[in-house]
Amino acid sequence: MEVNIIFILGIIIISILVILWWSYWNKNKKLDTISKQLEKANIELRALDQLKNDFVSIASHELRSPMTAIRSYAWMALHKSDVPLSDKMSRYLIRVLISTERLINLVNDLLNISRIESGRIEVNPEPVDLIALIKDIIDEVYYSKSTEKNFQFVVLEKPIPKIFADPEKLRQVMLNLVGNSLKFTPIGGKIVFDFSTDGKTMEVSVKDTGIGISKDDLPKLFNKFSRLDNSYAAVSTSGGTGLGLYISKNLIELMHGKIWAASEGKGMGATFSFSLPVATKENLAHAEEFKDRAMGEAKELEPVAI
Ligand SMILES: Nc1ncnc2c1ncn2[C@@H]1O[C@H](COP(=O)(O)OP(=O)(O)O)[C@@H](O)[C@H]1O
Ligand SMILES: [Mg+2]
């Protein structure tokens, strides 16, 4: 009797073990198939992404040459015409010039994004004097615009250490931030640059007295095509692409930094800040870790659209 019970129990236990093992094996097999499918999908997605980047890059190059020609001829027709132009004709030509300029800026930004996203941008950090770089940008590029709009630039100078960044990429970021402040601040505005550091990272802020940004819009700023007001009037007067902040965020992150924005709301001005590593002895000793090698052929950035 007892032997029978033990025998039946044994059979039950063995059956349970077989069922458990079988379901485990089956699950593993399914997981294996799913992971193989995912891997395949991933490879296909990457290939598609590469195809998209190649397409954008080729299409942009092809678009840029004719657009540059249109811009040159429109400029010559406007400024070097051998017949007097009517007011109406001058207005039309000015519109052609502005629109072509916007298209060229868009193509340049698209080229930059395709280079960044396909990892073809190289980052070569070196110790950078931030205050000198900001003063350069104010002097060289924005002097005329700022006087036109009666702007006041304030650099809150203080003894700060050099930062460890790629000067060209940093210049692109600063140009976009300053360009934005100029665009979105009415006549008579003020742009203040401030710095703070804990010795390891440097925080830089660009604060303006412009139109500000609503709380709802703040999280959208660094997305692609993030123009907050897409009305025709806004687009044609401020003439940007809505890609500058997305590019800036990518460049800052390639340089091991962070970028963010703050605003008390519409009409209250905006502050854009970023942080980057300081050129400490320790960071300089590990310079290789801050470098970013390009995948494939390295490309330079196209000039920034402002
Ligand atoms: N300083 C600023 N003040 C108010 N709004 C801003 C400021 N900087 C950026 N923005 C908003 O963020 C959007 C995205 O900026 P950006 O990516 O540089 O594109 P773009 O300059 O080509 O419009 C702008 O169109 C604008 O709506
Ligand atoms: Mg911009």
C-alpha cells in the first residue's frame, strides 16, 4: 500500500518537474526568438536612421548651391541694378533675400543635425577663457544689431577659472543663445551674462528682458522644430528655424555639460543656462575622456542660424 502511494507521489513529482522544465524551456525559447526579432528590428531601424541622415545630408547639399545662387543674384539685383528700382520692386527683392536666407539657415541647421545624429561631429576640448569668448561674440557679431535695437549687454565679470570645452562648439551655442535673446527681446532690452562655479563645473547664464516663456512651453524648448509661435508674422519677423536649441543641447551634452531654461512667464524675460566642466588639473590629466571621436569621416559644423 505504502509503496504504491510513494510510487504515485514519485510519478506526480516527476510529472510536475517535467512540466515545469518544459514550460521553462518553452519560455526561454520564446524569449530567445523575441530577442532575436528585437535585435533584427534594431539593426533595420539603425539602417533606416542612417538612410534618413544620408538623405537629409545629400538633399541639403543639393539644395544649398541653387539657393546660394538665388541669394547672390537677388542681392545684385537689389544693390547693383543698372536701372532704377521702384519701391515695390525693392520690397519684393528684399523679401526674396530674406526668404532665401531663411532657407539656407534651415539647410545648414538640418546638415548640422544630421552630422550630430550620425556621430560625425568631433569634440576637441581645450581650456577656454569664457569671458573673452563672450566679449568676442558681443563685439564682432552683435555690435551693429544691439545698437540698432538699443540693447545693453552686461557681462558680470569676476575671476573665474577656464572651462574645458571645444571652443568652436561653445561659440555655436553662445551665438544661438545670444541670437535668441536679441530676437525675442524688444527694443531697449538688456542681456546679462553671469557665471558661477563650485571649482569643478562652471554655470553660465544668459538672462534677457524679453518676451519670456510660459511654464507650459518650457519643456518643449529643446525639441526639434520648437518654435513656440508658429504664426506667419512671428516666423517672418524673427526668421529662425526652431532647431538652434536642439543643436545647442546636443553640443553641450557632447561636451559633458547640461543646458536648461527658466522664465517667470510671458513678458517676464528668459534665462538660459548651461554648465560645463572646469579645466581642472584632474580633467586635463584625463583629457581623452572628454574627447569625442567621429564615427567615420569627421565633419565641421555649418554656421549657426540666428
Ligand atoms: N530668449 C528667449 N526668449 C523667449 N523665447 C525664446 C528664447 N529663446 C528661445 N525661445 C523660444 O524657443 C524657440 C526655439 O529656439 P531655437 O531652437 O533657437 O529656434 P529659433 O531661434 O530658430 O526660433 C524660439 O522660436 C522661441 O519661441
Ligand atoms: Mg535660435
